Amino acid sequence: MIAAKFQTFLILLAVLAGTALVARRFNLAPAILLMLSGVGLAFVPGMPPVELPPELVLLMVLPPLIYSASVAMSWREFRTNLRPIVLLAVGAVIFTAALVAAATHYVIGLPWSIGFLLGAIVAPPDVVAPLAIARRLNMPRRLLVILEGEGLANDATALILYRFALAAIMVGQFSLPMAAGEFVLIVAGEIAFGIGVGWLSLRFRKWSCEPRVELTLSLITPYVSYWLPEHVGGSGVIATVACGLYVSWNGPLLISASTRLQGIFFWDLIIYLIEGLLFLLTGFQMRALYEKSKAFPLDDIMIATAVVMAIIVLARFAWLYPATYLPRMLSKSLRARDPSPPWQWPFALAFTGVRGAVSLAAALALPFTLPGGEAFPYRDLILFVAFGVIFITLIGVGLTLPPVVRWLGIAEAGRVEHVAEHEAEISARRQALDAALKSLDALTEEKEVSDEVMRLLRARHEIRVNQLPDSLDPAHHDVSAAGTALTRDLIEAERKFIHDLLRDGQITDETRRRIERDLDLEEASLANREYRGAPL
């Protein structure tokens, strides 16, 4: 049994790698191909069924995804865009859930409690797939920040609504004032707890002074910040987001360089595998749903899915435009501080409402029976609708977002921002090097340093200054690109020569690894200094 499961896991990894290659070859969103591959694999004869346990997503997979995205998120940009993020992550989710409840009650005849439960499940858009596509389309930075911030926080709102609706169904009663009070208490408590976990994590990591221990602590951190609030009745999401943002803002001066270099690779690989396997396993659920659908009226499934799809699309557009322009109409100070964006920006935000695995996990987590022993009402219908909404939004938005962005004409603003950002980066690098040179002069006055050491330090400084381009003009970029290509050729020649020395027995493997590490770091530094943008 264990061997069969491991073989299935290896097959999934192979499909994940192969799908990534195909997606890159045809410039498609990997999430789309991964879900389609999962659906196809689910019906391959002899392929064992692979179930997606809800606790795997909610307790094992969600914490590192949220934490990693929070650490990568800029606290300053998150704080600057807090108003639109909250309006989407809280307001839009509640608005969408309420509209879904009303529509399913009056059109399909579902009870209000079931409608709110279904609304809470399908209300939060996923951030992984649309953000990956949006970044490749040169969308304006602010739109990406709002999408990312919404994706971090909206799961918390949805999961809290989900727990309230589920409790109302199980117990048979619901108090709006009590639920509102609990909501505020949960948010405040989780923010404080997440900041506390982030503070402790950074202190423990600084005391350890060992990259492997620090990486282990970084892996534990999201689970500590998530599990305890979730266990006592919260969502865990807000605490994890707060923890990640705290680490993002305070970590650069407390985390060592060696840990940071290893941590980038470590977390990139972890998140890549989690996200890829998650989309694959989501597609695998089609087989189980198909088998259940044989005992369920197909017309009911299609009508319910169509109604919910229409509502969540219309609700996002209906919420975004008033949320964008109405506050500016009512507040002169806000209008002066943050002028109204063009209509294309809220349209792009509204269009990227992809639902993801959290919605499916919440649907799968529904109990099979009520406390009295009777079957949980409409459980299978909720599962079918949740999967249908995920499948349609992922495929639909993933395939149509690029032409929609081109039609809106917002990519040019993103390209202009991209160039400005790189120019600011070059300026920051020059200013940092100037500050380092002034520091060198001050240090040499305090300490006795030989002329040879000073020449070496100044030569290193001049080399780093000369590596910076004078501007982002295409002519300068061509010169820089040619120099980078030749430098790579020189590194490769040096690497081959070191390998020949090893093969001839003139150096040991340990020596070769140390030299090779320096070459690897230099080559990685070249990639980090390459300035890519539309005009280059």
C-alpha cells in the first residue's frame, strides 16, 4: 500500500515537471494545464483514486502558502493599499456570499443557511493562478499588490463566515450581533498572536546562527501561527498573514546572508511543489465527483453551477466599481491624496476572480451527518458547484485574461513602472556603494590598514560601480548584455578547467566544491543584475 502511494506520488511529480515544460513551451498558465492533467489522470485505467483530504489543505498546505506570500509581500505597499485590500478581502467576500445565498434561495430553493454556506465557500478568489498570469502581463504594480493582498486576507473572511454558517446549520440558530462581535475579536486576536509568533521566530533564528536550524524554524513558523488560532475557533489565516508581514519587514537585519541565500531556494522549491501538486490533486477530484453525480440530477447541478457562476462574476463587478469611486466622491482628502484610477483598473481586478483549492477544501470539509444522525443537507450539490466554479473560473480567466489585458491597454502603464523601478534600483545601488566608500574611508582612519589592502578594497568597489549600467537605454543594455554573455563564457571556461584539474588529481573534491560555489554565486549575481523590461 505504501509503495503504491509512493509510486503515485512519483507519477504526480513527473506530471508536474512535464506540464511545466509544456506550459513554458506554449506560454500558458501552468495552473490550467495542471488541473486538466489531473482531470485526465483521474480517468486513466488502473490509476488509483487520489483523494484530497480537507485537513491536508486547511491545516498542512494553506499555512506555508499564506506565510510565503506574506513574507514576499511588501508591508509598506500592503499598508498603503490597505483600504482597497480590506474592501475586497472583507467587503467583497461578505457581499458575494450574501448575493449567492439570496440567488440560490429564490432561484433554486435552497434554505438560507445552506445558501450562506455555499456563498462562503465560493466567495474568496484564489491568488496563485491569476497573480502568476498577471505578473507576466506587465500589469501595473498597484493592481498586483491589491490582488496579492486580497488573496492573503480573503480566505480568513470566508473561513470565518463558513464556520458561522456551518454552526448555524448544525445547531439550528444564528445571532448576527454575536457573530459580528466574534469576527472583530478573532481579527484583533489573530493579528496580535501572529505578530508575537513572528517576533519570537526572528529572535530564535538570530540566536541559532545556523542556516539549517533557521530554515527549520522558518518552516515551523507558519504552522505555529496558523494551528493555534484555528484550534480555538478562529481562521488562522489572519495570524499567519500578520506573522509573515512582520518577518518581511523586520527580517532583513536579523537573518544572516547564508540563511537568506539558502532560504530563497528552499522556499521556492517548497511552494512550487505545493502549488503544483495542489492543482493536480484538485483535478483528480473530478473522478470522485463524477461517480457521485450518477445518483444526482444533472440538470440540478448545471443550473446551480450556472446561477452561482453568474452571481460571483456580477457581484465582483458590482462591488468593485462603487468601492473604487464612491469613497473618492465622498472624501475630498482621499480624492486629493489618491486620485481615481481609470475605469480599466477596477475592470482588470474584477475580471481576475479565480476560485481555488481553498474553496474545494472547505466544501470537502463539510460533515456527512448532522448531530441528530440525518444526512447533511445538499452536501453533494455544494461539492459539485464548488468544483464547477473552480474549473470554469480557472480555465476561463486563465485563457482570456491576456487578451482582456491587451484590450484594456493597461500593460503600457506596467511597462513604464517597470522601467522606473529599475532606474530607482540602479540609483539605490549607486547610493549604497557611495555610502560604503565613505564608510571605508572612516574605517581606515580608525584602524591601521596597509596600502595593499586599501588598493584591493577600492578595486573591488570600482568593479562593482562599473558593473552598473549608466541608464536603461537600449544601447547601454546591448553593451551590458554582451558583457554579461562574455562573463558567463569566462565562468564556464574556468569551471571546465577546474573539472580537468579534479580529473587529473591535482585538487580534491572539497577544493573543487569551494571554487565551484564561488563561481555559482558569481553566475547567480549576473542573473540578478540583468535588467529586463519591455523597452530593453
